[in-house]
Amino acid sequence: MEYRREIDGLRAVAVVPVILFHAGVHAFSGGFVGVDVFFVISGFLITSLIASEIQTGRFTIVQFYERRARRILPALFLVMLVCLPLAWQWLLPNDMRRFSESLIAVSTFSSNILFYLSTGYFGSEVKPLLHTWSLAIEEQYYVLFPLILMAAWKFGRRSVIALLAVVAVASLATAQWYAFRNPTFDFLMLPTRFWELLVGALVALASPSEETSSHGHLLRQLGASLGVALILIAIFAFDETTPFPSFYALVPTLGTALIIASGSARQTLVGKLLASKWLVGIGLISYSAYLWHQPMLAFARHRVAGEPSEALMLTLGFGALVPAYFSWRYIEAPFRDRKRFARKQIFLYAGAGSALFILVGLLGVVTEGFRSRMPPAVLAIDISRQHEQWLNAAGCNLHGEHLVLAECIRGEQSAQPKVALLGDSHAESLTYELAAAFNSHGASFASLVRAHCALNFHEQPAVSDEGRQCQAYQREILNLTSKFDTFIVFTRRDLPGEAPAAYMRAFEENTQSIEDLLAMGKQVILVYPIPVYTTRIAEYMEKNILFYGGKLPMLAVDSRQFEARTKFYYDGYDAIGPSPNLKRIYSNELLCHRVEKNNCVTAIDGMPLYWDESHLSNAGARLIVQEVMRDLDQLSHLR
């Protein structure tokens, strides 16, 4: 296959936006589409190679996987190896446990599945190996694709193209369907990404002849120019809210396909530009740059308390090109040389490296992130286990569209529940302490809580799977209201500045639902919004001890600022008319003015009141639960 310099230049166009996106440069809000450009390039190059070898009878599966191992594993293993001491030194126990899980997943090319089942892609910038999801997609694809191509080739090239086109359309349709129903699955899983690699494969199989008329030359110029425009539109116009990889993903993928299909560097102005020395140079090291940049950015985020500066992130992002060059020259290139490393050695090193990282990962999981390496002062305030406690105690799942009430009961299991807890993940944070309090009274309650699902009996029909699940949950709560006398309602309502119309409407529907419960003669304990922060409180306190010797100031928020932010919501709740069946718990009275006037606190007696920036820890939840129990006692539920 003829070497095409402009494709290496195109790799540079792909990797730089990804780096800038992960570095937090807002102008590159759609920089994540660089991965889609990579997918098309990879599909094109691998298919061109496989098709050529199948035609000449030289293709073998063993040789194919040997090439993949030489290409992917040496630099990947080097980066993972360098990550180990940094993780040991800087990662808190819970983060180390998750990092250990990712070591196992990366070694088995299943990291996309791990991140789908855990945290997703967006908002997970602190994961050092987050970016390996795309490598997992490619390797899963290349388990299937050569077999499909070999089986279909005997029917002729046209039949292969037709088959791959049908599969690509089906995969794209699947991506469009999941984009509004399960966005995390859509972004991270092979069935919804398969078509992007197939776009490159189809270009490889259906590329026009290099010999063109002047009219064909003009079309190539226009096609390549349009291709660049489409990629740039995606990079600068898309963002995390763009349904992806839905039909929107056609913009960068077709843009990439147009550039490749328009011909080599000597045929178009775009090709000549992409074939420039600097772009080709970055393109040659783009794989290593992709590998290095995310760990460097992620570990910087772990090392500082709060968010690193934009200047530091930019420096580290572009600084990744330095280790990328050396790993390309001294690791990537040598391991691709069959004279230096034989096939047997490559497979041996691949197996040994994978086994090593899987072993380290298993140890990290079993030891809960190697907790013993942490100073006692850090372990004393580490509440990662508490987070799991309240998650395990929280809520119950729908079976189809129905709840099995017996699965929702917390506290004394033998007692008949007359109380239900309603709300989103902020109500979830109360469940563990509430269950302990009910247990001590020999009573029980139903934990009818669900993340991202505030009390709302009036919400309009939803499009997403999550929205429909939430509405089904609310319908079940409404159907179960006759079984309970009292409802504890707690939802986060704290938005800066003017509340967007959608949030205002949702809050009004939330308030109407509370009034509905009161109209049914039910008793309601309403917990008002709590102060929220922009920094994960527990982590900040642990890092303060681990990295700064406890010299950083304790985080707090001005209570007047908090009251201004939540005035719309406090006024809305206050507007619910007085009723003997309504008890109000004002969070600002519990979390503000305790230590210093006009300040809302984040810790009491050295223990964090928050798990992250907005969810209460068990210590914080205990303050709310104590008030809830007093109100329940006044309502005669616990006498």
C-alpha cells in the first residue's frame, strides 16, 4: 500500500482537538470528535491492508494480530507502567481502586465496558486511563471485522461493499436510537461505533481511481475542502450536550472520508497542507500523544486541591508531545521491526505485560485501593466506604414499570412502613443514616428514591430511556401513596443566577406534587436545598493533609450568597400554604452559621459533611436525619 503523508497529517488534526478538549479548553468543546476521525482513518488503513493481502492470498489471522500487538501494546504498556508509581503516590483509596479496575479492563480491551458500567465518559476527566475506551472499541472491532471480510470476500468486492454498507447503516441507526435512550451506552459501546470504522472500510474498498480528468480534479478539491470544513464545524460547534454518536457523528466521519477519498497529497490543496512537515510529524507520534496526554492531565487534577489552572492544563496537554516523541522513536518504532523482535517475542511480551497489569489491578481491588499506603490522618476522614453504604441503602429498582415494595423497605424489616423517602440522589444520601435511625426505633420506611428523578407527578412525556424510567418511577410512587401516611421529600435545587425555564417548570411541578400529597391528607416533611460547592469536599480535605500538610483553608460558602442562589426555590417552597401536615426543614439553619456567622460549613470536628461537591456524607446526612426524626416524633410516627 502506498504511503500517504496527508493521512498522517490528518491524524494530527484528530489528536490535537482531543488533547485540547481534555485539557478543558472551551473553544474546542467538540474536540472529542477527534476520536471519530481516528476511527475512520483506522478503518481505511486496516481494510486497505487486509483487502490487499486477501487478494494476493497472503492474509492470515495470526499475522494480523501480530501487527496489532506490535502497533498497540508496547507504547500502551509503557504508559501504564509509568502510571503505576504516580497512582501509588497520588491517588486516594477510592480512586486507586477504580484505577486498579481500569488496569484489568485495559489489559483485556474492555475498558469501554467498564466505563459504561461505572461513570461514563463525560465528567470523568480524573480517570488516567479513560481514553483507552477507544482502543477497546478498535480491538473489539478487529476481532470481528477480518472474519467478516474473509467470509464475504469469496462473493466479490461489490458484495462485500453492499454487506458492509448494510451493517454500517444498521449500526448508525442503532447509534441514533440509543443517543436519546442511553447516551452512555451510545458513546462507549461497539454496536453504536461499528459504523464509524466501516465508513473508513467502505472508502478503502470503493476509492476512485487516481487517474482523474480536470472535472474529477475539481471535485476532489471541493470534496477535500468540504471534508475539512465538516471536521472543523464538529470540533468547534459540538459539545457534551450534542447527542453523540447519532446522525451528528456523520459530520466529522463523512468529513474524514471525503478528505481520504479525494486522493493523495499531490492531488488536492488540502492534501498538500496536511502533508506539511509539522502536521506529519505530529501525526507520526499521534498514537503515543493520545496515550500520554490523558494520564498527564488526570494526575495533575488528582495532585491539586481544586481544579488546576488552564495554563497548567495547556502546558501538560502540549507537553505530552515530548514523551510521545520518545516513546514513538524508542518504543513504537523498534517493536514494529520484525528483525529486532520476532513474532514469538511479541506474543510473549504481550501475555506477560497483560498478566502483570491484571495482577496489580486485582490486588488494588482486593485491598480497596491499597488503603494501607495512606497516612492514618487521611484514612481517618476517608469516606469512600460511606458513599457505598448510602448507595447500597438507597432506593429500589423497577421491574418492568413496577416496584416491588418489599425490596424498598429500610430499617426494621419486620415493621410495616408508614413513611416513604422521595427524591433524587440527594435523598439517596440520607438513606443510610435514616435506616439506622429507624432501626433504633424498631420502625421502617420505604426508600423510593432514584438518581436524577426528583418528585414530579406532572412531568411531560420524556424522550430518553432515563426520562421514561423516571416517569414510570413517579407513576409507581403515585400508585403507592395510599400505603403511606408520611413522605420525606428532598431534592437538590440550587442553580446560580436566573433559573432556566426548564428547571423553573420542573420545580413548579415538584411543588405541585407536594401540594398533591397534602391534598390527599398525607403528611410531608420537606427538606429545603442544601449549600453546594464546586470542589469535592472529602477529597479536598484528604489532599489538604496528604499534599499540603493541612495548611489549606477549610472550604465554605457565604450564606448570603447561598440564600441568593436558592431564593427562587426557597420562596417557592415557602409559598406552599401553612398546614399542620407540613413540616419544613431549612438546611441553611443546619449547615450555616455553625462555626462562623454568614458561613456555611463543610466539616464538623474534622469530618467532611459532603461526599463530593453537592451530596451529603453520612455525617452531613445525620444533621438532616436528626431533624426528620424530631418531626416524625411530633407527627406521632415513632412513639
